[in-house]
Amino acid sequence: MGLGEWFGGFCSNLTVKDGGTISTRYRNITKRLNTDFWGSASETTHSLYVGSYGRNTATESMSDLDMIFQLPYSEYTKYNGYLGNGQSALLQSVKKSIEKTYWNTSIRGDGQVILVPFNDGITFEVVPAFINVDNSYTFPDANNGGRWRTTNPKPEISAMKLRNDLSNKNLVQLCRMTRAWKREWNVPISGLLIDTLAYQFIENWGFKDKSYYYYDFMSRDFFKFMADQSTSKEYWKAPGSGQYVYGKGLFQYKAKQCYNIALEAISHELANPKREWSAKQKWREIYGKTFPN
């Protein structure tokens, strides 16, 4: 098994293995909310996968799945008119609706979302929202007395898909691999920031049209790209939407460490004779046990 097979197997291991469970839950929640708020039995309208799953960058170890459900504007008028924290009241109304379908699940509101946990470790985070004229969404934030906030996931999803198509599907794989690194090294970086940096990096990466056989170089070069980000920088702009993506901590130091480990791995690969076992152990040091042994 050579380098391409290693990284191909690694990426396969990272792929979400749904088996229909996620889509069934998504449809059940959508149908319930459509029934109660729109008088419709549709399992698909008014709902949208967002977050890493919506951008197709989630991995098999994901614990949260984000979805937006669009409510009628009349609900905004109703809850915006409350004297006190209409946002909290709106979240409770959506929570009670979902409980009709998942009555034996410990559903709860959490500031901006309704959490619907399942016994396989995946929690659906349902964001009730209102569509705006520019296709962004207004959603409730019940914290600190309540307010309305805005999010704009559709152009982020579209931008990621377009650049992934233009880079031989390598953008999505890079995002997933970097999530494995984040878990293994406990890196203080959000999924959206990973996707944002990968999106910026791959635009000008010289081998973006290549295959798994170049993923050692892609790993090395992306760690260098991350390590070179200014430690004083507070935010980056998300693909498509341009929304600010704030840093959660300094990821640059661990990126530099793994850049150096990647150099070691590649030196083992290029040795004569090749030291394949040593190279593979270095990649496992970076990415963890999901990388083939």
C-alpha cells in the first residue's frame, strides 16, 4: 500500500457514514415543524443543513448537526412584540413542537438553538429563523435579555462547493483531515475557521488538481499556511458571506509543530530505500488513529 492508498483510506475513514439515520431525523423534525407552523406535511421545505454538515466538511466523529428551519414572518412579528425576551418564548414554542415527535428525548433550548440529542451521540441543533430579502436569516438569541441576530450560510455553502469542484474535490478532504488533526492535537480552532483557512489556501495551491498522491504535500503546505497566520489577527472572513470568523485561541504553534513532523514524514517517503513504516507513523502522529496503520 503506497502513499495514495494511505491518504485515500484515511479520507474514507473520515467520511460520515449516515446510513439514512441523519436524513430520517432531519425529515422528521422538518415535518413536525412544517405541520405546526406552516400547516404542511412536507419533510423538506423550509429546512436547510448548515454548519460543517451543510458545507460537506463534517467527519465521522461529528457530535453536532446544525439545521435551520424557516418560520413564517408572522411568528417574528408575534415574538418581537413581547415586552420581555420574546426570543426565549420563540425557542420554547419550537421546542414544544419538536417534543411532539421526539417526546422521549431530553430536548432543551440553549440560547440560540434547540438541542435534540440522540443516543448515538449526535445532537441536532435546530435554529428557528426568518428569511431576509437578501437570503440571509434572522434568528433569536435568548441570552442577556434577548435580541435578534443574523447569519448567512447559503453563500458559504455555495462558495465551498464551487471551490471544491474547482480543486478536484481536494478542499473538502483537506477540511476533514484538518478536523482529525484538531481532535488529535486539541487545537483551539473552530470548524468554520478550518474551512475558511482551507478555502483561502487551496485557491493558489499549485497541486490543487492532483490526487491523494499529493496529500502529503497538501498537509505540509497547509500546516505552513496556518502556522504563518498572524497571531495578532482576531478574525478572518468566511467564504461567500464575508462574515467574521473569530479565532478561539492560538492554533499557529501546533500547526508549526505538525509542519515539522510532516517534513519528517516526507523525508522518510523520499529516502532510498523508502522508510514507509516510519513515514506512516509520522502521519499517524499528526492525524491520529484514523490514519491507516
